[in-house]
Amino acid sequence: MSESNRKITFFIVVPLIITAVYWSELYVDPYAPFGLLGVLGAIFANATGAGGGVVFIPAFQQLGISESQAIATSFGIQCFGMTTGAIMWRRYAAKSRLQEVDWQLLYPLVKFAVIPSVLGVWTIYGLGINSPASLSLLFAVFSILLGVALLLVACRKKAPSELVTLSKTLPSLDITFLMLIGYLGGVITAWLSVGVGEFIAFYLIFRGYRVRLAIAVAVIISAITVWIGIGHHLMADAINWQILMFAGPGAIVGAVIARYLAVWLPAIKLKVFFASWILLAGSIELITV
């Protein structure tokens, strides 16, 4: 079987198997469908760099789950999905580094953004700073603004600094902005369970870095950030464990599918896919606020 046929078979057979398994489990446990939510959230998260919260938060809001439980449970699910995605992207980077010079920038990009992101999360949780608005409104505004910005970037024919990908060292400008964006993203992530991955992916794509490299960096940073924040939610005992029991394993499956999907899609389509989903999620949330 050729490579293209294997990919087509993978994307057809695997979703059918997953659907069949969870539909059968629905008769055993009413929370089983959350496994499909975990798969879907992880696919979008790890194929675009956006945190899985862009799927989980709107779904939890529609189900009437409290804001604290929604954020905590989203963090918990992402500990499964984003960690799996980070491992998958790291393996892909190890193979690509031999052919594509810019993949050597993966760890420097992560390093300069993830430490400020961790500090951002600790600032919010450590000082007990509340969100400036309700979860629904803040999520909607964040998603719409970011989605529009990403669509504008995706529609440009040429990135402003695409030569940056030919270098083995990071420009000082990028180091400065990665640290600032990482901290702001950590703050937003503490409130929404998403933020840092979207901000980092957007900035790197805007600057002309390879789209898949930008997604890999965003996924790894998001994975580390949610693990840093999950302790706060464990101590608050705010996680819905029944949902996590099914959605967590589902997120692992979705993360594996996502990496292949991201590599399979052309770069421009991946940009539009990323932007359109975030914009759609924000628009729906704003309508229902």
C-alpha cells in the first residue's frame, strides 16, 4: 500500500473505530461521549497549536458546568492531549532536523517562551487574581480577535521575514517578544485554559517561521504550561473526574491523529484551518453569552 493510501485509510478507519467504541460504551456509562469530545479537542489543539480549551470550554459552557470546573477539567484533559502531542511533535522534529535547518530552533523557541508562561500562570494563581470578565465573554473576545488576526496573516502571499527560518540562531527581537508573549499567554491560560499556544503560534507564523515548527513550539509550551497549572486545580478539587476519565484517553488518541493531519495538510490550508476554527468558536460563544 502506498503512503497516500495508508494516510487515507488511517483517517477513515480510525475515526470510525473510535466512534463505534464510544457509542457502545454510551450504554455502559453516560459520560462515555466525552471521549469523543477529548478526541476532537486534541485534534484541533495539536494540529493547530491552539489549546484544547477552544473545544472544551464552549462545550462545557453549553452543558452548564461551572466556570471553575470547566477550566480545571480542561486543564486536566490537556495534560493528556497536549503531552501526547508534544511527544509526537518532538519525534517529528528529530526526523526533520536532518533535512530542514530551522527545526534546530525548536528548543530555543520553547525555552524563551515557556519560562515566562509558567511565571504568568503562577502570578495569577499565586496572587489569586480573578478574571476581568466572565469566562464566556473573555473566551469569545479572545477567540474572535485572534481568529481575525490569524486569517489576515494566512491570506498574505508572503511573510514579512521568511528568511528568519534559514538561520540557526534567534534574532534578539524574537527573543524579546517571545518572553513578553509567553508571560501574557500564561496569564490568559490561567483564566481560560487556552492562550499561550495561540499567541506563540500566531507570532511565529506572522514572523515567517515554518507553520509546522510554529505549531510544534506552541504544543510543547502549552503542554508544559497546563502541567504547571494543574496543581492549583487539584488542590481546589475542581476537576470533574467523570468527564476526565473518558475525555483524557480520548485526547491521547486525538493528539496522535492530529500530528499526521498537520503534516498531511498544506501549510496555507493549515493556517486557514487554525484561524477559522478559533474565529468560529469565539463567534458561537459570543452569540450564546
